[in-house]
Amino acid sequence: MKKYVLLVVAAITLNAQSTDDVIVQEYNTTSLYKDSAKVLVGGSVEWEANSNAAVNNSFVNTIVFKSYIDEREKDGVIKRLRTLNDMGLYGNEVFYAKYKLNSSVALTFNMANTDLIRSTFSSDMFKLVFKGNADFAGQTAHLSNSNIDYINYQTISLGLEKKFNRHVLGAGLSYVTVGQYQSYHIDRGDLYTATDGTYLDFNTDITLQSAGTGAKSRYFNNVGAGTALNLSYFHKSESGKLVISANLTDLGFVNINNIESYHKDSSYHFSGIRIDNLFDFDMGSFDKYHTDSIYKILNMNKESVSKRQILPFKLKVGLKYNLSQKVAVLYELQYLHTDQYMPRVTLGGVYKVCERFSAFAKVATGGFGRVDSYVGFNTLLPLRINLYASLNVLENALASSKSTGTSVNLGVSRIF
């Protein structure tokens, strides 16, 4: 499990915005509906990950680039932890294409892979993972309400897009297949370590569930399936000053089958065993092999269950207003349907350096974290290729001990 916890922590270094940004939508939509255009193809990578906890970039940098985390780094994070702390990661890689059937109608196609990790953990859980239970001698570690949830799924979508004067409306239907599902919840957890370390008492209500973890690849593993609706809207005013875009993706559900489910509500007494062995933190990863040790130690019985789950649908609205031929302001609002995610509001500005190149800066609040800043550019290359990049690296470079997000995000599209 420790390896998986490190994955969640390392994911904090990735915090990005997808190319459904209004800047890219403006180029793609207006270019496609020009008389000479027929086909639009493109791809985007979106990663948004962050934490409202004290697990900062300095700590993550140590995990990623060094082989040893010293006590000073650990203690620095522990001092800032809350009673309960949240982390989350949402990743989405998309290939998309649009084929214009006539001057006002286009056929749309998308293939996407989505990952969602969300976690809540107590400050005592963090201490146990990274420092063991020695500091809890004669004390009780409170682990209640700690959890890690993960879902991976793929979508294949078909739809239509219709242009009405200066408005473009789109709708599509997706087939969804689930690659992996995992859910580890400690609803109640109290771990007492004897003063001399000779025994442990563990009182817990714990549920462990997983599906698809034994497969070689999580892609199209088909442990569940469902459908989803996608909607889009675009508008550019006659003067060209105002641009509005809105996108709703993955509004639907999946049925997940053959979930291996373990539950235990009981108390345990262990003599001569370390916390590292109890939860297999040293060698564990979030998969069936290592969680077997937890099942055996806690004497948990397995049952096969199924469940219906709402997908983490995303709603994003963007507005761009051109103050002049070179300067524009941006406003974006994003909602992701998952726990620990707050609606994210973004404000920014765009400067058009030349006809083919624009630079922008943004400040965002909400999401999985607190406040993040972005710089980036949008440029038109030869062969009608549009390239977009958004970076969040200044916080890490200038204040790694006080920031929790770093990002590199790219999107590319081409008109034929």
C-alpha cells in the first residue's frame, strides 16, 4: 500500500487544464466551419491533481528525485497536517476528430482514457505510513475516515455538431468500459501501541474492494460497462470580442461487476508484530497480491458484489473577452463530480504577441487544492497545426515548501 500512497502523493506534482479551454475551442470551432475546412483531428492530455493538505512540492520532490526522505522533511509536513486531509487526481487523455458533413453539420468522434484517484487520510495515518508506529508508544493512532478510491475507464463516443448562425451545439453518446476499480475505506480505526512495543490493539470497521487488478493492463479490461452523455456549446459574437464555450463530458454511470469485497468490523490483539507488517506498508502496492496480507491478518471473508456508480462527469464553462486586438481577459468555471473537489474558478489574461502566437497567465482557486497559477501559450504552426501549452512550474521553483501543484499540459490539433 505504501507504493500506492506514494503514487497519490507524487501525483500532486501534476496539475493541469485540458484543451477544452476557451482559447483552443475558439480556434478549433471557427477554423472547422470555414468554407475550405473539412476535417479536424487532435489530442489533449489533462491532469489535475492537488491536495488541501500540507504535503507540499518540497516533500514530493524528495520522494520523486531522492531515494531517502529525511526526518526534517517528514516533520515539516506533519506540523501542517489537519485532522483529516484530502488529495485527488483526475487524468484524461483524449483523441478526437470532427468530419464536416456540410457547411453547418459535423460528425464527431472521441476516444478517451480517464483515471480518478481520491483520498482522505487522517494525520495519524500519514505518520504511520512514513514514520511507523514507534511515536505512538503508549498512545492510540486514530485512522477513522481514511480512504483511497480509484477508478479507470475508457470511452468511445459518437455525436453530431450543428452550427446555428453564431452558435454551435453538440451532443454525443459514449460507450464506457471500466478497466479497474479499487476502494479501501476505514470507517473506524483505532490502533493502540503498547508503551514497550510488545503488542498492538486494533479496533476497526474496514472495507476493501477491488476489480480488474489482476489484469496485465487496465485498458479495456471490461470489469464494468455503461453509457454517458456529452454536450457542448460555442458562441462567438459578431464583433468577435466575446467568446463563450461550455462542455459537459461523461454524464452517465457504469455497472461494475465481480468486485472482490472484504469487510470486517472487529477488534484485534497482535503480539510482537510491527505496523509495517500489519498493513504491508514497506513492500505493498495497491493490488491483489499485497492486500492479501491484510485479508489474512484480519481474517476477512471474501464475497463477490456488483455496484452502479455515477461517473466523474465534468462541466467546464469558459469566457474570453477581447479588450483590444492584443489583450483579452479570461474567466473559467469547472466542476468535477467527485468527493473532495471544489468548483474551480479561474481568472486570467491573454496577450497576442503576433498573429500566430498568444501568451496567457491564469490564477485558479478550488479543485483538489487551494490556489494555483499558470502560464502558457497558444500558437498556430505551419500546416494549420495549433499547439497549446499550460505550465504550472513557478510555484515549485520559487516556493516549493508552500505550494502543492506543478503542471505540464499539452494539446495539439490540425485542420484539413
